[in-house]
Amino acid sequence: MSLKPQLSGRAVRVLVCTERKTFVTRELAETRVTFEGIEGDRHAGLTRSADVRTPWFPKGTPIRNTRQLSLVSSEELAEVAEALGIPKVLAAWLGANLELAGVPRLTHLPPGTRLFFPEDAVLAVEGENEPCRGPGRVIEAHHPDKEKLASRFVKAAWRRRGLVAWVERPGLIRAGDEVRVMVPRPVTYVLPGKPA
Amino acid sequence: MSLKPQLSGRAVRVLVCTERKTFVTRELAETRVTFEGIEGDRHAGLTRSADVRTPWFPKGTPIRNTRQLSLVSSEELAEVAEALGIPKVLAAWLGANLELAGVPRLTHLPPGTRLFFPEDAVLAVEGENEPCRGPGRVIEAHHPDKEKLASRFVKAAWRRRGLVAWVERPGLIRAGDEVRVMVPRPVTYVLPGKPA
């Protein structure tokens, strides 16, 4: 009856951004996560200010922070690169904190999915991280010979830009860690008036 | 592009339990919710100890508390009562904090659903609250003439016992409040090896 992790992957990179003026992250060998998120990271905090991601709240409203970590997939980054006609898209350029490999269609993992790391840390998926224009500008800066990379990024990264998550259990995350993925039981809610 | 609430219902009852020895809740006209949950309620707290609900954690491990509030549906409680052959099942007997009416199949609302109340409070659904035996014993105590209500409760309440949720935005919740329900975009994750 009890759920168990059904998938596994690997955390190929761990990245952090401790600055305010950029979202670009830099690689570390490991990072500690607490109930606030990644220690020192710009997205850490028990709460955050509502913004364009949550337009149903007045901008600036303090809300529980469910966007403590940003996760991307090696496979999906390769798809984004192919769509843009460039060799690679780096997790750092997207401000990601974790790059996972081996989890098919990472961006499609549903809300409530849990990610278990070997040294206690557990992350809970809030949902898809919809692409915005910022990473496109970083990519463009790295490829000045290519046209319109910034404006093409959002479309190229749609449904491939990864997830946002928060810390359910504190612990340590190391580059190279195996990650076990527990997807919740599927739930289909049919809104009244809509065909099933 | 932005999500909007697609459903609405009414909070017909607000209930709280401030004691340790029972889970039975008592009705109030209103309650304040903070990032810790319902002020003074036994399930409040930024964190909780992992237990039988989360068997993938060692028992007692501190984890983020996603079970701050328990929600039930008037319609589903009526179905449970019918299945048990008794006139009513009260939200208080199930230790619920909110009884909502007018939301079809409340227990099937997916993880990540948001519930918006008129005075700022917003709850985020963690998922289904699977029935355990405790409420069955309370129901049995109220109906000593009926057989085996305690042992029949779990089956009768399966998929009807409501949801657990946590506070995304603090505020006030009053009995009688309209509740707007925002269901996330449907996501289907097909596990490798399983038919779609």
C-alpha cells in the first residue's frame, strides 16, 4: 500500500548563487539544504515575496517559499540546445541548483513528487518552472554569432526548463549523488462541465 | 495563460483542536492561520515528526509540516454516513479543521491545488488524507447500537475522507466564507515500462 520511489537518476551538478545581481549559479561539490533551502542561496528563505510567478497574489505579498531550489535535466537541456542550434545549454546559465540525469521528462514530474538523496535531504516538487527571458539573454551573451537566442529561448525551453522544489527534510546534497524519485499516485480531477 | 480559480465552495464549518489527548475538533466562528497553521491547533507547526503517514522517513524525523489543516466535504461526509448506515458523520469526529460544501469530489483535488479565502488566507493541498481507525472509534462511541462502525469506517471513508493542506498565505478563515479553488494544470507522468 505504501508508496515507494519508482525512478532514480543522478545529481550530476550542484550549483548555488549567493549574489543578488545575477541568477547565474556556480558549481560546488556539495551543498547543505535546510528548511530554508540552500544555505546562502538567493532563493533561500522560509517565505518569499509573491511575484510574476504567482499573479493571484498582490506583488510583494509574503508567501511560503515553494521555489527554494531550481532543478533541470541534462537530457532536457540537450533538447533546448538542439532547438536553439547551439552545442550546449549549461545549467548555470539557467540559474539551476541541481542538474539531474537519468530521469525521463523531468519537467513533467507532478506536484508532490519527492526526491530522496543519500544523506537525508528530501525535496518536494512544487511544479514546472516556466521559462522566462533571463536565461535567454545569458545564452545569447555566450553566442554572439547566433541570432535571436534570447527571444527564442522561451519557446525552445517550454516544458523542458525543469522544476522548482522546496526542502521537506534537511541534509546534504553532493554532486554525483543518486536521486530516488517518488511520484504520487495519479489523480485526475475533471472540472465540472469539461469532458473527461 | 495565467491560472485562475475554476471552482468555488463554502467553508460551512471551522474547527480547531487545542488539546493533546484527542483529535476531535470543536467549532469556532473563525480562526487565524499563520505560516505555522491554525494558531494553537494540535497540528500547527512549521515542522512535524514523520510518522505512519510518511513511512519513507524514520519515525520521528523532523520534516516540513504539510499536514497543518485537515479538510472534509459535506457531500463526502454524507456518503460516508450512508455507507455506514447512520444519519450523519460530523466533521468534528474526524478531527477536521474545515468542512467545505459545494466542491465536487473534494478528496480528489490534486496536490498543489490552492484554496483562496476572502480575508487573505490561502491553503495549498498536499494531498488526500487517507482514513485511519481513530475516527471510526469516535463514531462508534456515538452509535453504540450499531455494529462494527470502527472497523467499517476505513473502507466507508476511502477516497472520501478529505485532504490535508498547509498555509501558503496567512489570514483569517470564517465559517461561511466562500472558498475559490484553483486546480493546477493537469500533468500525467507515465512511469517507464507502464502503459500510458
